[in-house]
Amino acid sequence: MTSDNAVAEELVQDAFVRVYRKFDRVENPAAYLRRAVTNACRSHHRRRFLEKGHEPERPLPAGPPEIDVMWEQLQQLTPKRRMALVLRFYEDLKIDEIAEVMDCSPGTVKSLVHRGLASLRKVVET
């Protein structure tokens, strides 16, 4: 969800500290941790957006042109669609787990994944 490894490590570390402090009160630590990392990432991007007045550009990974095009298209998706796709296919979470992390219904997650994939397919077909 962030292209800077150092920032990602810091966000995850902060999330682990929060989970540790509330461990005895947390029903599902894995889901709570995913949610904490997601929220930390959103807050980080929101702060950067407000500081710079625009969303920061994310560097594209080096690789074959097809991967570059796909990565670029993934960055063009809405944040919710991008998050749903990353959680589903990169983190390999189930629909119910994604719904819990994103605080929405499983139907909404299915819709976000479906529409996100449809957008990516358009790029592949052209």
C-alpha cells in the first residue's frame, strides 16, 4: 500500500505496538493488526497529501513493460478498489477478512474486486 519499504516497516512496527498494548482486549489479533496497518497507511498518505497539496507519485517498479503497464493501471484505480485487489490477490485474504479490514460488507468487497479487475482487463485487451 506504500512503495517506500522504510515507511512500510515503520507503519507495521507501530501497528504491532498498538496490537501488543491491546492484546488482551482484542478478539481477533490478526484482523486487528491488518486493520491497524491499513489505517496507518491511510493516515500516512492523507498526511502527505495535505502537506504537499496533492497525492505523491509512487515510483514504478522496474520490470517487463507489461508489468509496468499493469502497475501503472493499478495506481489509477480508486483507493478502495486498489486496496481490495491488493488484499485479495497479494495478501491472499478471503472476502470476509477483507470486509473486516475495510469495514464494509462482503458484497461491497466482491463489487470492488470485480470492478477493479474489469478496469485492469481493459488495459490488457487494448
